[in-house]
Amino acid sequence: MGILGGFGLTLTVFASGLAFATWLLAAKPVGTVSPSQSVAELWTR
């Protein structure tokens, strides 16, 4: 009984991690903010 319970728990944790990784990879990336003129001036000084 304990072996089956441990196996089921391991499968549950593995499946939840797989689902989270799939969700993370399928998520749309956050839009990048274009640098303003003041930021560009900081790098050229």
C-alpha cells in the first residue's frame, strides 16, 4: 500500500511539474520596453 501511495505521489508531482513547465514555455513573453533617449545618453557618456 505504501509503495503504491509513494508511486502515485511521485507521479502527481512529476505531472504537476510537467504541466507548469508547459505553461511556462507556452506563455507569451512580456513586451519589451524600448529605451528612451535619456537611457541612451547615459551609455554614451
